[in-house]
Amino acid sequence: MDRTTTFMLDQRDHRRGARLHLARAMRDRRTRLRLALLWLVATLLVSGFALIGGVPWSELVGHLPRIALVAAATIVIFAFGLPLVLAPLVVRQRFRREALLREPVVAHWDEVAYRAHQGGVESRVAWGTYMAWDESPDLFVLFLSDYNFQLIPKRALDAAQIDDLRTLLAAR
């Protein structure tokens, strides 16, 4: 089987990869725990400032559900909504500024590692180095860390290569 392909990543690939990255973060238990803690601290801070500002406790208790809801909505908007809105702008800007992103990628994989060569830059990453991977109808996203990932568009692969990559990734 041919385990080599050449492809160009476009802005749409990067936007889709960013969405998958964000979806993965939403499913992450640590992220949810951190956001819950942030929500609790924000609710307590707003309530504390209201008490310091002279709002009697009996009146504040009636407003606590609203305070908690506003804190939760604000956190969700900033944690997930803002990145969804800003991702297309960031990707567009990166494509304008970074010529390397517009270079073709020559990718090769075997049982040990994934290799990619793009515009004079070569990388070789052992399968065990990836902390996770995800798949959409269009892409494979290989996560090197919580902040860094590599993309492999399925349009550059045939059915056998897609199955082969799935098998290698699942075995990691």
C-alpha cells in the first residue's frame, strides 16, 4: 500500500481543524472542571461585591440564580464563543502572513511515525507522541499537545489510506 500523499492545506482545513480542537477542549474533563471552578469564583465574587456594596443578604439570595446564570453565560461565551468567532479571522491572517502555510505538504507514514515535508521544513513524529487524534468527515487532526495539532485532509487520501491511518492511530 502507498503510504505517501501530497496535499495543500487551505483556510477551510485550518478552520475545521480549529473547530475540532475546540470541540475536543469542550469534551475534556479538565477544561470543564476549570470552567466550573471559574464559574464558582465569579459567582462568589459578584455576590461578595454586592454584599460589600450594601445589598442585604435576604435580597441577594433572590438574585443568586440570575447571577450564577449570567456568570455561566459569560464564561461560555468567552471560552468557546469567542474562539469560534475569531478562528476564521486568525486563520485568514496566518495565511496572509505565513508563506509556509501555502506550500504543498508531502506526507508519509509507517508503523512507527508520521513524516511531513513542507517548504523546506521536515518533521517526523512517532505515533506515541500524539496525545490524541480526532476525525471529521474532511480531516484527521493529530494533537501534539493541548495547543498544537497537525492536519491531514481526507481529500488527499484514498479509502485504503484512510483505513490504514485509522488503524495506526487507534493502535497508538
